[in-house]
Amino acid sequence: MEWIVLLPPILAIVLALWTKEVYLSLLAGLWLGTTILMGGNPILGLRELIDQLVSVFSSRSNTSILIFSMLVGGLIALVQASGGVNGFIYWASRRGWGQTRRGAELLAWMTGMVIFVESSITCLITGAVSRPLFDQLRIPREKLAFYCDVTSAPVCMSIPLNGWGAFVLGLLAAQGITEGGVSLLASSLALNFYAIFAILMGLVLALTGWRFGPMKRAELRAEQTGALLREGATPLVAEEIVELPPLAHSAEKARHLMIPIAVMVVMIFVGLYVTGNGVIMRGSGSTSVLWAVVAALGSAMILYALPGSGKDGKRLMKTTESMALILKGSGGMVGMVTLVALAFALGEVSQALEMGPYIIGIVGTGWPTWWLPSVIFLVGAFVSFTLGSSWTGFAILMPIALPLAEGLGISMPLMLGAVLAGGVFGDHASPLSDTSLIASMSAASDHVDHINTQLPYALLLAGLSVVAFLIAGLVM
């Protein structure tokens, strides 16, 4: 009956995709997991469920991300009311940016490529910059959420000058690889086939307009009816926040959007530098994103309170008005924060059930060596998808994959690339992943619709990655 440990995350994912009731689906999966932990007693399982939700806040990293998620709503509301979004659209149109579908999608892809310091910030900035242009051109929110997601984990792991790189180097050090850790990580980047294919696919879709499956239906809906969301959809950001009109005396200046975003990007580097004691790659991503959004809010409040920030030389808003907007925007993020907390709790329960080691035990080591990189990728993809965490997948598989590579004479960079690729797949595709949730939030998309439209693309990329790892296993 050991297989039962697989059921909680699988139940949550299947129910979410089937019923589109993501909150109840996560609760059902979590309750099943805590019931198993309590020996099959559903009453004790319910008590443990509450304890697990409370314990989410015992983690500094989790709490930082939850507060960050709420404050993002405040930043969205503040920027919307300032007229900065409309100002940016006007500024971009004067320069010919994003005036066509191809231009808008290329801008979203390029924004995600440039902002690689932290996956959540990548999603947030891509959504903030591109959503007005996508809405104007009647490109569905699901498509924007895809660009936010496809340039998040894949880019951050491909350009690991961030917390991702620091985490992987820490895992390598735990395996006794210290001297050549940076060199091994650098060598593995060209073999992280899933991340490479995901980035390239985003570019190809932007350039060609190619589409298929649920995404094609979403795009046709938006083109033919102007409906950016499916009828009955529930965006992770309350529509009254996204559609908040600018203040009557707003000057609608692009800098009212761009300056807070620039402050946020710069503050990410500062945060990583400070929390890493002078080494950016050792910094805390969760702490840095929280500092960044607080700094962005502070800079926006000061900017909008300056004389001349509004029309006719007047100031745009008082600090009391700014605070009211921040609280209003943060209130619109309650649903998002609830989802993230449930996903964190389910991930903790799945780890307590030792799901990862069980999957590894099923696979075993009795495979031809040239198959092993693809097997490691598939196992990592499944673990990270069901747990909603690439980093957990890295931590589970690294101590297994690297000794296997060394003992069986398999290329060490190839095996590390397989581990990283599997983790990135889960972070990109799983409905439980925090980056997928934040991608839905920043695009103001329904989360289940985002996953449904993105999953066929992710599975296609995963299939190509399996073929690539098989070929690499044969030739390397």
C-alpha cells in the first residue's frame, strides 16, 4: 500500500483540472494527505490539516512570499490609479512597441528574458508591462500567463546569477562538489533541454503566431468576441483592481509605471547582495522579492505625492490615498494568497509522506546507462509536478543522480542537466507551483485556464526533452 502516498497531490491536480474548483481541490488533496499521515483517521486528518496550514507561516521563506503576493495587489492598484499603465501604452505606441500581436508577444518574451534575477519578479514585471498591450490587442489573458510562466523558471535556471544558481551550488557542495561546482553547473546549462526548448518555444510562438489545443480556442474566443477571459472564469486578481480607472487628475505619465518597476528590479539585486553577505548568488530570493515590492511601493507613494505629479502642477495623491489604494489592492489578492498557502501545505505533507524516495525506489537502477538521463528527467518532472516545487525535486534527485553518474561513467553535466530540466518542468507546468500561480496573478488570468492552455505546450516540450536526453545518453 506504499503507493497511497502518491494520491494526495495527484487527487488535487486531477480534481482542479476536472472541476476547475482549485481551492476545494487543493483542500481535498491536503485532507487526504493529512488523513494518511494520521493513520487513516479523517477526524485527526482534519485537525492535522489545520495544523499544517498554520505551520506554513512558521517558515520565513513561505511568509515572505505570502506577504509579497498580497503587496503585489497593492502595487497593481497604485500604478493603475496613477495612470501609469495608460501612460506606458501611449509612450510605447509612440515608439511603435507592441502595436501588433507579434510585437506585443515579442515584448512579453523579451521582458521575461531580461528580468532573470528572480522567478516571481519575472512573472510580475512581464505581466505589468504587457497586460495593457495584450488587452488592447484582444490577446487572451491565458496567452499572457503563458509568456509570464515560460520566461520564469526556464530563464532563471538558464541564467543562474540568482537564488536558483545559489541553491544548486549548495546542493552540489552537499555532495562534496565544491571546487568544480560552478564549472559543473555552467556545463549543465547547455544540457538542460527542457529550459532551452521552453525559451525557444516562447520565441517561436511570438514570431509565428503558431497555436494549438486549448490555447488556440482561447485566442479565437478573444479575437472573435473580445472576451479576454472565459465566461465564468475567476482571475486570481480581482477585476476591480485590474480595471481600476486612473484618477481624474492623473497626468498618465509612463514614468509612474516604469520608476516603481525599475526600483523593484534594482532592489532585487540589492536584496540578494545583502542577504548573501556580498555574494548575490547566495542571497535569499524570498526575502529579496519582499524587500523589492516594499521598495517599489515606497517609491511610488513618494513619486505620486510630489508637486507636479498630477495635472496642472498638482500632486497626484496624498499618502493617505496611496495607503487606501494599497490596502484595497492587497485585499484583492486574498484568493491568490490562499492558493499559495494551500500549495505550500500540500507540498509539506507530500514530503512528510516521503513521496520522492518512493518514486525513486520504483525506478531503481537496473536500466541501461544511456537510458538513465531520460529516466532521471521523467522522475524529476513527475516529482516536481506533483509537489509543485522544482527546488524540492532538485534536492531529492541530486543525491541519487550524481553518484549514479559517477559510478556508472555517465556524463556528470548531462545527469545534472536532467535533474534541472525535470525540476523546471514541474515549476513551469504544475498548478501547485508558486511561479505558475504568480504567472496567473500577474496576467489576471483564471489559474485553471492558465494550466489547461499551457499544459499541452509543456507536455510537447517534455516529449522533445526525453528524445534529446536519449540521444545525449547515446552520444556522450
